[in-house]
Amino acid sequence: MKKLQLVSLLTLASSVLLWTAGRGSFPLPDWAVRLNGVVMCAAMAALVFSTVRLRIKNS
């Protein structure tokens, strides 16, 4: 679970950086924005799942 948490956190961080760069520096095509949103949602779900699972395991 620790690896899943780390990978999903890094994926979410890179997705947010790409979204920020797309909003500020250069416009992204529509398909890239949609794909980034899907990746962001999946990474958020995996991060929440792994964090809750680790908290339950440590209790």
C-alpha cells in the first residue's frame, strides 16, 4: 500500500503540474485536457484508497 500511495501521489502531482502549465503557459488540446482529468481522478481515488487502508491497518 505504501508503494501505491507514493505512485499515486507522484502521478497526481505531475497531473496537477501539467494542468497548471496548460492553463498558464501553453494551451493543451481538448483530448489532452480530458485525458489529464481522467488520470487525475484515478490517481486521487488510488491515493484515498491507499491512505485509508494504511490508516485502518495501523489502528
